Amino acid sequence: MAEGNAAREKSRAFALRVVNSYRFLQGERKEYVLSKQLLRSGTAIGAMVREAEYAESRADFVHKLHIALKGSQ
């Protein structure tokens, strides 16, 4: 992981919290549908941030981060 990349670090920390929530919902609450959707959407943000790191241009970078922002709201 690149040092000093706040977006990447925060999206990773968020994904870890989502995975822990997923495990809780699956194990303790026996909630399967909601927990799977939470896992998919919560971990997708990190994938979008990582994709933005390899953008072809500054405009592409901004566009991809904007999509990641939409996913986190």
C-alpha cells in the first residue's frame, strides 16, 4: 500500500469494518441477503479508488473518484 494515500487507507479501513459487520450479520443475526449486499457495496469503494489510481488522465481520475464517492453515500 502506498504511504500517504489517504483515500486508499480510508477505503481499506472502511472495507475492513464492512467485512466485520458482514460476519456479525451472518453469524449472530442470521441475516444473509442484507449482509451480502453490504459486503458487495462496501468493498466496491476500495476497488473504485484503486482503479482511479491508474486513470489515463486527470479528468479520468476525477471522474473515477467521483463514482467512488457516490458509492460511499
